[in-house]
Amino acid sequence: MLKRLWKRYVAERPDEYQAYISLPTESSAPTMGALHDLIQDAEFAFEGRLDVYARRRRLAVVTDRVPRETFDTAAFDAVIETLESLYDAHAVARVEKWRSVNGRLVKTYVVVPVKPLFSKLAEPKAARPAVQ
């Protein structure tokens, strides 16, 4: 347990990496060609160890666990940057989780573009006083 805590909090070096990426496919979403290129880039970062699932109104990219030595951090960061630029009307939520799986420390990324409740382009309305 001490070794796992050391890897997580001091060294920040997990044994393996894994990711779940949600790609909305609604009408305002990027083209399927752009999403295909993004999935190919993610496949490179995770050495081809990923599955793509068609869900209702989105695609889900789920990777297997990949050893730290073979995981390409720079390629994964480039995938996230591309994702943020493709979904310019969305905010990209990114959660990192650390888990122990079969005695190995795994860092898992969950990345989901989230549509805001209010349009970014809308101008705020002038506030009216509550009492006149």
C-alpha cells in the first residue's frame, strides 16, 4: 500500500493509463471525418487498444489499460486539445481518477464535452430591479 501511495502522491507515475472519451454526434457536432481523425489519434496514444461504441447521440471511445512505458502522454494531450477545438460550443469536462487494479496503479481519464445551459454568444440581459 505504501508503494501505491508513493506512486500516486509523490512520484505521480501510475503503472498503467486508461481513458473514456464521449463524442456527441448532434447536428452542431463536428463532422464524422473529424471525429474519425480524433479517434485515430487516440488509438495512436493507446497503441490501438481501444473500442468505439455507437450510443444514442454520441460515440464512446473506451481504451484498455496501457503500460506507462508505452503510453504517449504528448499524443493524448494533443487529442484533448483537438477535442476542445472541435467542440467549440461545448465545455470539455476532464476527470482524472487513480485506481488500484490487480495490485497495479491505474490513472483513468474521463473526457466529456458538455453543452452549456446558456449560449456563449448570448449577451446578458439588463437586470431589472426587484422592487420599483
